[in-house]
Amino acid sequence: MAVLPVLTWGDPRLKQNSQDIGEWTPELEKLVADMFETSLFEEGVGLAAPQVGVNLNLAVIDCSCGEDPDQRIILINPEIIREEGVQSGSEGCLSIPGIREELERPQKVTIRNRTRDGGWQELTGEDLMARAFCHEIDHLRGRLFVEYFGPVKRQFLQRKYQKQTKG
Ligand SMILES: [Zn+2]
């Protein structure tokens, strides 16, 4: 397993729509293992393939941050099919290190997800898991969480981010 370099805010590859995955391959299995390793190393809850420069509808989520292997979820060609309620809470992104902001998300989210053997499953997540589903699926559509804010706040965050990356 390897820790992969994570693309950061401003990289045009984070703004692309990703492609659906066809057949599951050993290369994808290795990529997923590396993505879990990277997410864990960076102390994230999830990581989407576009963040490591791979333009595929693939993401990993681990709300236990490495504590419980059973909580590892692999999103393959996921789609949100149901949203309920609202939660507010602070959100961050491994591609925008150092920035955390309050963002409203649905409290409960159900997705349709492909499994590695080519079947389909429905997964329902609440609270942090629901937030992670939305956040990672946004990445696959080329959207970062800061894009939910208006232009003034976004520019403020961008300046703050650039200032701290320059040291
Ligand atoms: Zn992110």
C-alpha cells in the first residue's frame, strides 16, 4: 500500500466529471487499498479518486478513521436516491487542508452503489456518514464543498487558504 499525493484546490482535475467504472480489476483493488491508506494517513473520513488524479466514479469512506475495518465503504458509480432532514456541522476536505466551515447537509442519505462483483446495493447513512456520501459524490461531479458558498465567502476562504499554503 502507498500514500498517494492528493491534488489541492485550484487543480483543474478536481473540476471534472468522472467516468463510470466498468469491470472491477486488480488495478482498481490496489487503487482502493492505496486510497484507504492515503485517507488514513491524512486523517480524513473519505477520499475520492479524482483527488488522487484518477478520473473515475470511485471513492472510499471510513468514518472510524482506521479503527474498524468493517466501517470501510467503497463507493463505485454511486448515486444519491433519497435525502431526508438537515444537519449543520463543520466540513473539511483533504484537497483544501486547513479550511473547515459550517455547511448544511441532509441528515440522512440513501445511495445506490455498485459492488465490486458487479451487483448493486442500497446504503443509508446518517449524520457523518450522510455528510461523507454527499461530499465524496460531489467530488465525482467535480464539485468541492467550498463551492456551496457565495462568491464573497469563497474568495475569503481562497485567500485564507493561499496565505497558509505559502506559509
Ligand atoms: Zn473532499
